[in-house]
Amino acid sequence: MGIKRYVFFVVVLIVLFAIYTVYQFQDATYTLAFFGINVTLPIVAWLLLPPVILAILSILHLMFYSMKVYMANRSLAKDYKSFVAASKASLLGKDYKAKFKTKWFKLPNDMLKAMRSSKEGVAKLEDEGLKKVCEDISGVEGEECIDLKSYKLQKDNPLFVQNQLNQLSKDPKMASKILKNCSSLDSELCKKAFDVLVDNASYTEIRRYNLPISPKHLFIILKRNISEEDNLFINDNEIDGFINSVQMNEKEYIELAKIIKDKLNPETIVAMFENLFKKDVAAGKAYIYTLFELQMLDRAREVLENSEEGEFELLKAYLFLRDNWKSIDIEYFL
């Protein structure tokens, strides 16, 4: 029974009882002694006093517990909101420090800290906010592009990064937007964005970001430049400077030689590898390979004869076989 209804019925009952006592005793009085003091009151007053006191005490009792229940429910409501916020933060991979006043939400909160909630049964969630978060996460993990601005995620948040990667795979132009915030290629997102840029952008745009070019990027750019469909229009001098700016190992120098040996001016290629060899001994094998491929056998012989003992042994063996009219693929000697 609600407290308002209880008060109403108590008042009605007391009023009815008062009417009855007035009718029965009218002006009769009664005297009681309290600690030597005589108190004279109408009998009606004496009869009404106990139920009135009892009614007041019972109402105060109900009000106290109603207030207690109200405060408990209020705390539960606040904890529920905090738990929803903590759940969203957990699903989104964000940090969220929640303080719960009731014991009922402390254990679930500890569980949220220990594990990330499963997205199974999203449709059964009653809270629309949580349901939306789960749906968005499922979308991102399903390689969809989702608007995550309302979540205000940090740029290094895993969900934000994955969503950016999804956008990048669908729209190569996103690479430029992402790289504006990249001062290096330390992060997965920046690396992927630069890969996409190298695959699709112009040479001018690639160089604009002043990011380190790896041998892999160099090879892609050179292959694009010699392609009829995707020519970057980089002249030989620019290519020479570009190549000299990239640090490579022996195998990568050989790969470079294979890419450009038939596409650039032979003298330019030879001069390029000769300079590379002077700066980096790792370019030696690629230099000699280039001379063989361009049929500059005398120069190749000269380089091999002037090399140190034990150096380029396989290529020396290849030259010996050629001198003795043995036809064999140079690839076996690299």
C-alpha cells in the first residue's frame, strides 16, 4: 500500500472513530494523574490520543523506509547509468573509471575490467546505446566503414585504427588525410596509408610527406614509372637521386637491377650502379650482374679481376663458363 493511500485511510478511520466517541461521550471528561499532576481532558480526547499517536508513528515509520527505498533506487539508477557508460567504454576499448555505490554493480564492473564483452546476442540488448555500440563494433570488425565521431576515440584506439584501415581499403584518397597526422611510419595505420599512397599517388605527392622510403616502396615506384598505364614521369636524374637515398642490402640491389636493366639508358644504369658500388660494397654483385645483362663483358671482367680474393666467386665461375661457351642462366650465380 502506498503511503498516501495509507494516510488517507488512517485519517478516515480516525475521523469516523472521533465521530463515534463524540456521539457516545459528548462533553464527559476524565482525569489522569501523571507524576503527581492531574490532567483532565474530554473522554473523546483520551480515546483519540492513542490511535493518533500510533498513526503518526506509523506514518513516520513508512516515510523513513520509503525514503530509504527511494535513495536505494536512486543509487541503483545512477549505478545503472555508470555501468552502461562503463560497458560502452569497455566495448570501445576506452579507459573509464566508474565508482559504484551499490554492491550489485561492483562484480559486473570487475568483470568488465577483466574481459571484453561478447557481441553475441546484440539484438537482445535492451539498452539502445549499448546495442548501437555493439553493432558499430561488429561493423568495424566486419570491415565496414562506421562513423565513430560520437565516441570521441583516441587516434591510437584499436577500434579507431581498424575503422581507418577499413576506409583506406575502400578509398585510397584517405591515405593523404591519414598521413597528415604521421611524422613517422611507426604505427600500423601510417605504414598502411603510406603503402596505399605509394601504390596510387603521384610522385610529387609521395615525396611531399618526406617519409622514409623503403626498398619495397622504391621498387613499386620504379615499376609504376616504367609502366605504360601508370607512368609517374620521373626522369633518369630523379631516379638516380631517389635510388641513392634508399638503404638496401645485396639482394635488394639485385632486385633493383632486374627492374631497371631494360627500362633505362644502359650508360645511365651502369653509371648509377658504379657509383652505388663505390659507396656500398653490397651493390657490387648487382653492378656486375647489370654489366653481364647489358653484354658489357669486358667491364664485368675488369671488375671481377680487380676484386679481392674470395669475393664474387660465383660470378667469376659464371664468367669462366661463358668464356668456355657454356650457356647457363646467371640467376644460379647470384
